Amino acid sequence: MTRSARFRQLFQQGPFCCLGAHDAITAKLAEEAGAKALYVSGFVASGVIAGEADIGVLSQTEMFEHIRRICRATSLPVFADADTGYGGILDVQRTIRLWEEAGASVLHLEDQALPKKCGHYAGKQLVSKEEMVLKLRAMIEARTDPDFFIVARTDAIAVTGIEDAIARLQAYAEAGADGLYADAPESLDHMRELTRRLAPLGKPILFNQARTGKSPFVSMQDAYAMGFAYTLAPIESLLTMHKAVKDVFATFLREGSTDAIADQMSTFGDYNRFVGLDEAVATEKRFAGSV
């Protein structure tokens, strides 16, 4: 069974979270921890690749390469941010072809105007509902894997309000999107209204569980009870890394030693076992011994 088909099966098994992985190592760690699917965030990629904020700095091909490296490191289905599709009709068609080639199983396409911004930033602008519908239809037409899952995302809540967000998602569902996603709901009332009004469409509804953004933080189970089929935890690995490495560097430069944080670090041996050094050496010896 393909990864895309396995992703679709997850909806039959109850709530699940697409756990954010910001590189190949965090993808492997998430899989080892028992994650059912991974998420590759444009916000996170902007930081990891460019060291910049999520304000549309990455190109389509930079994101493609980033997704491909993560997909190679895991057997899990990968949900990969596609931002605005990187342009017009032909660009969104190329985006889904590249995301499929990279090994992803899911993407979300958003209705922001360029330059796009993180959904939890101020100052977002939208394209028209009609333009987004055309982009979705073009992307669906270009899909080659029928199991590849296309999520329509709206950023309308902060720009034009909850009613427009719902109207947009209704139109996107009619255009053929597989799933629906309103980013950055600002209250529990917003969340309940989204699921109440959108549930009759029969499309899985996504909630972004990111902590410390604009939305209230709720658990995966609580989101499911409100009507969200699944969640994202998109930025946790990056924010954990940011704090941990910042603390390690500050401690080392202050004390000239990592003694104070040694218990927070993997050993050299543990890390090398995790990345498969023992297996690589054994394989090399097996082939060298046959010469």
C-alpha cells in the first residue's frame, strides 16, 4: 500500500496528529516515537533553510528539495505545506507534480495573495474566492496519484472574518478539495462554528495545534470532540531545537564546558546508533569480505 493510501486510511482509525519534522533527523525521531504521519511546514522550512521569517522567502524548488530529503528519511506519510502554489495556474500544477515526486502524500494550498505570510502573522492579504477555486481545480487536474490528498486552506478569518472563511471553504469543497482547513481561528467559538457549519460537507477538517500562536491551544482529543478529524503540530520540533541549542551555546560560552547540560545531550555513540552507523559498517564489511 502506498503512503498516500495509508494516509487516507488514518481517518478510519480515530484522531491523529501530523507531527512536524524540520529535517531528516526529526523525521526519523518522530517515526521512532510512534507518529502516524509527518508535517513539513513552510514556516519551519523558512527558518531551517534561510534563517528567516515565513514571509514567502523560499522558492518552489527549495521547498521541493527540503520535502524530498525528509521523505527519504521516513516511511511515514508526509503532509507538506505548498503555500500559495508559488504562482498561478501553471505553477500550482507544477507544485503538485513536484510534491508527488518528492514523496509527499498530502499538501495544503492556501488562498493568500503574494507575498504570503505565516497564518499567525498580521497583515495577510487574500486572492478572490474565484481565483482560489480555479487554482484548486488546476491542481486537482494535475494530480497523478488518485490517493494524493489535497487540503484547501483559507486565511480569511483574520482578514475578512469567520463568515467569509466558511463561505470560501464551502466553495473549495465544491471545487473538489479532499480536506478543509481554516488557519488561525481566534477562539473556541470560532472552532465550534467551523466544524458545525462545515461538517455537513463530509470533508475531514484540520486544526493547527501550534502552541503560542493566535489560536487557543487544545489537545488532539479535545479538537476531535469538537469535530476536527486530525491536527497538525507543525512548529514544536523547531521551537524545541531553538531553545535547546540557544541554552547549550550560552552555557558553553559562559562556562567553557557543557557539563551543566550534559544530561540533556545524546551521547556520540547513541546518536550514531540512531543514524545507522553499525548497520552501515556491517554492510561495508560484508561486501569487502567477499572480494
